Amino acid sequence: MRIAGNIGIAVSILYLPWWFSVIFIIGVCFSVPKFYEAVVYGILIDALYGTKFGLYGFSYVFTGVFIIIFLVLSVIRRRLSW
Amino acid sequence: MIYLKRSNTALKKSRKVTAIVVFFLIVLYAVHFFFPRFYPSIFYPLAGFAWTAEKSVVGWFSRAGNTIKSKSNLTLENERLTAEIRSNEISLLLLESLRRENEELKAALGRKPEGDVILAVVLVRPPVSPYDTIIIDRGTRDGLEAGNMVYALGDALIGEVTEVYAGKSKVAFFSTPGKKTNIAFDDSSTRAEATGRGGGNFSAVAPANSGIKEGDTVIFPDIEPHVFGIVGKVVVDSADSFSNIFFRSPANIHDIRFVEVRISP
């Protein structure tokens, strides 16, 4: 599941709209325990597509967003049982 | 009875692994922070191959789709396009004569734009790129430098080159959210500062009595003025002496396949 998720996310970052990658990463963070790779993908998106100016002057939007997604979903995942 | 709690080795191990992973992530981030060109210089050659392959696959499907279009649709489209071409040809005749006259006048005054224009293929564009950026297939090998202006549809100024690698470059659109650019309104010669709103959209503030109206052309003030946008909406508050102007680039940034880059001589 982890490997399939990684392949899917890498492909979506290169070919699919950015919002698809975000949804995909949220999904994988939910289903795979401690999916640290989410942060790596955030850094990768910022490096590949971002500029010094970023969005409203902040260059590391996706790194920040994916760290938050990872932390929030880790907490939610721990408190849920299925 | 009192039992001594056993040390939880599994928990300790898990924490150790987490600490190592967090440290590794911090190192990855630090590399990107201090050396922002490092990851793109590794990933662009790898991803570049994938992007080119993707374009050819998508292009094949697109061509296959066109061949199965109905004949009647094609005939109608052909007629419409022929009429449009005729109308455009008449406009172009006038435009060409004005452009020649403009160039002659500038040459007589010793002012002319410098540099050559090269064509580049867009490998990645929004919405794949979440920032208002595109990646093109030209780089330092073709003479590109950071700061080169980028045009679409021949004369529409859309952005500038921000990062250049051997065979790829990153172009940031002027419509990047929050980015400010000096512009002028062609019909009223009012100058203003445009603020990017993403996706080829801009907003600007100009005096309410400047006479700017919907459909006016926004230009980038330069020795050779370029089309920057078309005014879509002017919002005037009766209590305010300024009006909010909303305009968008004439080029659809989600649909750009080629761009022109003006390189320095």
C-alpha cells in the first residue's frame, strides 16, 4: 500500500492537477501509518514548480501544508479505530 | 501486589525511528532552503523525459480524437474559421502598416528593442503546476537567462524566466498571486500597479475619473509596448475616488503550448 501510494503520488505530481496530488496525499496519509513521505513530496512540489516569490511571498506553501496534513491526520488516525 | 513496569522497547524503537525520519526531513528541507537549485537540477532531467513522453502520448490521443469527429462538425468549423481568418486578415493589414510605421519612427529616433526571440515548448503548465509557473524546454544552452521576458500568442506578455537550467527553464507568470507589476492602460494612458490574482487574472487601482472601461487594453510600458491584459470589470464605489479594475491576460495560461522568450543580445 505504501509503495503503491508513493508511485501514485509521484505520477500525480508530474502529470495531474495539483489538487489531485493533495487529495491523493490526504488519502494515503489516512491509510498508511506514519506516511512521512508526504513532507518530502511537499518539498519536491515547491522545488519543481515554486519560485522565490511563491504565493503572496511565501515560497514553501506545499511543504507547510503537507506538514500540517501529516500531523493532523496522524492525530486523527491515532484516535480513530477501524 | 506491586509490579515493576517493564521498559517498553517497542515504543522506544518507534520514537528513535521517528526522530531519525524527522532529522532526515529537516536535512531535505535545509538543502532546498539553502540551495534552491539543487533539487530541480536533479529532477528536471528525469522529469523532463517523462513530460516529453506524456506530451507525445496525450498528443496521439488528441489526434485520434480529432479523426473521429463528424464530417458535418468539421465543415461547420471550417466555414467559421475561414470567415474569421478573412476578418482577421483585414485587421492585420492595418496593424502591420502601423507596426512598420512605429518601427521606422523608433529607428529614426535611435530607439529599438534589443535581443532575439526564440520559441519554446511548454512542458508543464497550471493546473499541474500549483504556483503560477510553467516549465519550458529551453535553457542556458539556448542562451536563456533569468529575467528574460516571455510572450504568448505573439505579443502578449505573460511572465519572466526565473530559473534557468541546462535544457529547461522555469517561467513565473506576472499573475502569480501577490506579485506587483507596473502597467498602463492603452486608451487613457493611466499608469497603475497590477497585482496578480492567479490564473492569468489581475487587479489594479486607478482614479475613478480615468475613463477606463471594460474591453480596454492593458499594456506593459516599454520601448516596444506589449499587450498585458484586457479589462474585464471596473468597479467604482461612489464614495471612493478610486476604482478597482479587474483584468485578465489575453492568453489562457491553462492552454499555452508554446511561448516566445526574448533573449538578451
